[in-house]
Amino acid sequence: MRRHFTATGFVVQDSRTLLHWHKALQQWMPPGGHIEPDEDPVQAVLREIREETGVTAEVIPSAPVLPFSNPGQVPPPYTILLEDSHEPGEPHQHIDLIYFCRLLDSLPAEERGAAHEQPAADLHWVDEDALRSNQPLELAACPPRRIPIAEDVRLLALKAIDFARQAP
């Protein structure tokens, strides 16, 4: 089976994490996507976060940087998942590098345009209490629907919030 490398980022701010509605998968997901040629995983996750949500973030280091400058070092992900892809076309899997990130700032409104792919109504800052109690999120559909968060997303979101709280 073919495998593609992807990078996903749980963006955290003030004990909340940012999820968006993934239309193809029909579920709440953190931002993420395929790693492009000539792109390292950190560049990919930060690009995907900006494209899908309109915010800028930074990766929270999950391991110490070793004390040398050459060769360069790419921060490792918190974990790596092997996921069956449900995209149309040939069946394949994603080797998904999961990063925990912190919000830096949001893009000015005039810069969002094409870079911001997701309608604001389909983005949710989900707080720790809502994640712990497994509250479904409202999807701005017609009519609106409340959709639960997948268990892996929910548990990783909680871990990201806790990790960000303890990070320097």
C-alpha cells in the first residue's frame, strides 16, 4: 500500500485548541496535510495551520536541541500516527507527524483571503472542559448539527493542552 507523509498541528492557546471541520472526512480535525516536496515537517505543519485557519503558530519543542549547529536539526513530532486515508482514489495510508503548537497571532483580515480556506463558522477553539466531557461541536450547516470529536483527536487535543501548559 502506498504511504504519504503528512504533518498535523494541534494549536493551543489558553487551555484551548483549534479544530476545523474537514469536509472530506466529515469530522472535526486539527489543521494538517501533506508534506510538499522540498518542505520539512515543521514547515509543512506551520503552512497548513496558516492555510486552513488563518493563524500563525510555532511548534512547541518535544525534545531538546542537541548542542551542535551542523547538520541542522528538525524538531521531532510529539508522536507519529499511521492512518488509513479515506480520500478518493487509490487506497493509501498517511504517516502523520503530530506536532503540538502554540498560537503566535492571527493574520490581519486583509491577508486572510485565499490563504484562509475555512469559513470561520467551521473553526472552533475547544476548551479543556469541553474536551474532557466529550461535548460535540456545532457545525454551521443548514440546519446546524452537533458532531462529536473523534476519540484520537480528543485525546491528542487534551495532551496538547497539557503539554503546552508545561512547556517553557
